[in-house]
Amino acid sequence: MSEHRISMTVNGQQHRGLVDGRLMLSDWLREAAGYTGVHVGCEQGVCGACTVIVDGRAVRSCLMLAVQADGCSLTTVEGLAAADGTLHPVQQALKDNHGLQCGFCTPGIVMTLAALRADGARPDEAAMTEAMSGHLCRCTGYQGIRRAIRQLAAEDGTP
């Protein structure tokens, strides 16, 4: 076992720790840091439930070692809403359009769409729909998710 010191910012909070070099970021976020909104489904990067934003990019945290996130800035679904509780536009669109059911896939979908829309980016409906190809949802049939994507594109003025 090789232990490594890590330090990263998660949702604006500094975290430090000593981790086994083989520990997955998803496990560290859930178990050591307490961010249980990071869901672990397939542990192979297929389902997308573990998606977080690392230095501005959507990343499957089950495919990234915790040591690889050393020095990075991360956002999990817990850090997306405003401090006053106002939902992020992606969260609001999913809520408005019943784009979630059991909620297991929801954090990953939210984080992927939020990363696409970061820094004022205005992806069109096709780009957001394409990004969803990396997510599995067994409850909704994707229709509510697609309606939420259409709402986001309409709010941005992109077809």
C-alpha cells in the first residue's frame, strides 16, 4: 500500500488527507469527504452517476484516482445550488420537467450539463443531448431529461 498526501478544493472547501494510491476519487469523495451526492453505479465509467466537475471538466470520478485530483478544484452536485438554496438552472430545468425519478443518475446528469454550460457557454440542444449518451437512466425513459434539455436550450436562445 502506498500512501499519498492530497489536498483539493471541493465545493469551495479545502480538503486534505492521506490516501492509498489505489483509492478512487468517487470513494474518497463519498467516504472521506462526505459528498454522498456522488453516486457509484457501475464503477467502470459507463453509467455516469459518479460524474463531478474537476477543474471545469466533467469527469467520471470512478475512473480517476484520488491522488490524480491533488491540487484540483472540484464541484459535486452538493456545491451547485446557490448559497441561498436557489437551484442551478440545470437542476431547475430537471425539476420543472420531471427529469428525475429515483434520483440515482441525476447528480451525474446535472454535473455533465452544468459543465457544458459553465462560464456562460450556450450549448445547443444537440450538444446537450449528445452529452447524455454517457449516462444511463433506468427510470425516466429519458423524456423528462430531454424536455429539460429543450428548456435549457430555449432559455439560452439556441435551437
